[in-house]
Amino acid sequence: MSLANLNMPFHASSPVMQGAIPMPAVTAPSQVRAARSTAPRNAEVEFLELDFTPIDLSRALETVLERPASAPFKYIVTPNVDHVVRLLRRRSDLWPAYRDAWMTLCDSRILARLAHGDGRELPVVTGSDLTLQLFEQGIAPEDSVAILGGTEATVAKIVERFGLRDVRHYNPPMGFIRDPRETARAVRFVVDAKARYSFLAVGSPQQEIVARGVAKARGAQGIGFCIGASLEFLSGEQERAPAMIQQMSLEWFFRLCSNPQRMWRRYLIEGPQIFRIHQAWRRRGPSMLPALPAENARTPLHG
């Protein structure tokens, strides 16, 4: 993701694909390493094997709004502690979904603090903050919006609150990601919607998997946002932690207290593993993952 070329022109997307999503070509790892070596230095911040985009909320919003509506589909991921633990402990198969993202924004003040201790600065841009700013300051009533996930009631509240006039919604069935046909249907919904802004609110890692599928499909356009429960904050169905609690890096505790039956394992069993992961990463040094094929190489922000 080159930050030096944010305003480069784009090329029009291909016609809509009919049938299955095509498999991309694979390039030798040596070619990928050579391509990466030409990227501008300090364009990304590598931390815990993820390449974070070092921009703040205002710059992220500006970059999103500058991108033409008809530009080929790109997507944004916002990894937090839960994502990193999953990637490095249980689901290494998910790396391509994160490595293909247009932006990787840090959604965790705990990750940011750990990175700061290593001399790396990660601006915190949560998916919820980015979503709120987009709806409040960026999305015009006539802009096309696609929402994957969430109930009809949630979407209706958002439409009414922001006066949206062009919204398409599809809520896939529970466990859809385990059914290839349902997963393809979710991907096809986003591709066919051709919305300027697509909000993928089906939880992680489902939303990242779908986003990558859309990016690989011909004819997809706009920007996808992997946002988890952010729409429920907008609709008022869930309450975010007060700003002071967020600044103290205790939003996790607020969410745990709000829904202990659902969140106890995430925050009390799985989340603390991040400290062992961080220690192990520091001991062995960064960039220990094998080189990825070209299909998984980062794309610049202008593309």
C-alpha cells in the first residue's frame, strides 16, 4: 500500500462475471519479493506479521472519499486483538484475506500500545469510528450503499437516521460461510450491487473472506468495509464504551460486562494470548512468514 501515490488514476473495471469466481494466476515468491522491494519505504508499519496502514481517521476518510465510485473493488480491514490471535494461533489460512486488503487499520489500542513499546506507531482507527464518520460526513443521500448482514430493522433505522435513498441489503443465513453456495451468494450480492460503499457486517473472519472473494470477482466496484457490529452502534442497538473508557484501553472490559455470556471466552481466554504472541514475535524478529504469491501481494492505495 503506497501512501505516496494516493491520487493516481484508475482503470475501469471489467464486465460482470458470469459463473464461478476465477482462480488467479500464481507468481513465483522471488518475483513477489522483488516487487515488494520497490515499494516506498515506511509506507506501512509491520507489526505481528500484519502490514498496517499508518494513517489517522481523518486521512483514512479523505482517502476513501477521494476514490471514484466506479473504481475496481477494494476493501478495508480493521484487525484487533481477536483477529491477530486467530491469525497467529488457529487460522493461518486467513492471511490472504488480510494481505489483499487495500488498507489495514489498527482497531485496538492494546495493539497500538504494544507496537509503541517496540518503537512502532500505529494510529488507532476503529471500524466503528470510520463507519460513523462515513455516514455522518461522507455518504450522501443519493450514494449507493450495500449492506451484507444485519437485520431489516437495523438497516431501516440507519436509512431513516441518515436519509439514505439507495440501499441494498442482504442478510445471509447463520453459518453461511461453511456452505460454498451461500458464500458465493453473499459474494455475488456485493458484486451485483455495484455500490460505492459496501458494508460487510457478518462478523470476522466471514466478512474478510467475503471481501476477498468480491475483490477477485470481475466487475466488482466500490469500497468494502469489514465492520463487524458497527452498524448496531449506529442504529442504537448496541452501546459503545464511553470515550474515557476507550482511551484507557478498557473498551474490551465494557463489552465483556455488557454481554458476558457471549464475550467471556474472547476477552478472558483468547485475548490474553496476545501478550505471549507479542513476546514470541519479538524474540524471533519480524517478517518470518514465507513470501506470498503475487495474488496476495499488497496493492497500492491509489489502485
